[in-house]
Amino acid sequence: MKTTELRIGNYFHHEETLVDVSIIHRTHFYCESIDGISHGNSFQENFQPIPLTEEWLLKFGFNKEENAFYYPYKAIFITINLGKYPYIGLCRKEDYALTDEFEYIKYVHQLQNLYFALTGNELEIKL
């Protein structure tokens, strides 16, 4: 994980604690846990990216259909398959036909960044 991959709001694990990035500098970043506790001047080697799993996709509001997950956005779905041949792509709502496919992403922060790049909005945990 590189500092250049980060955006404010990206989720990571610091030890066993879920944190999100609050300030980014060239060589380090500051994070806060969800309950507001600051993790100070935290260097990137102290953090672990969160693997993208079914649990996380459901937390973000993706719908599961067969082997894939779909997130409705305007006239398209953001679709993710975590199966034997994993991929992430865009498909049309009316027929699920893939319109664009991206390099597969493995971590939650990568999905957050892609979602922001596509929509201009933050991907947030649905409670």
C-alpha cells in the first residue's frame, strides 16, 4: 500500500481497529477510528488494507445475485464477481451486459477510490 493510493475517508485496519484516513502527507497519514480516536502520525507500514469480501460489499449496499454483486447507479450497475475469475465492471441495468471492465481490485480502499472516480460521491457503509 502506497500513500499515493489513499484518499481521505479510505478504510484500513490498524491492528484490529477499523480506521479511516483523515489527513494525508507525502510519507505518512493520520487516521481516526470510527469512534473518533486519533491514531496520530501514523506511518503506512502500521496499517493493513482490508480485503474486499462479500461482507464488505453488503455493508456498502451491494446486492448479491448468484455469483456477482451489483450496485445500482443511474442507468448502470457497478458489478463485482469474487468467484474463480474475479472482475469488477459496469453493466447496463436492463440486461446485465458488461459495458466496461476494470482491473480486478482486492481491497476496500481501491473500491472506494473507483466508486468516487466513477460517481463523484463517497461509497459509505450502509447501516
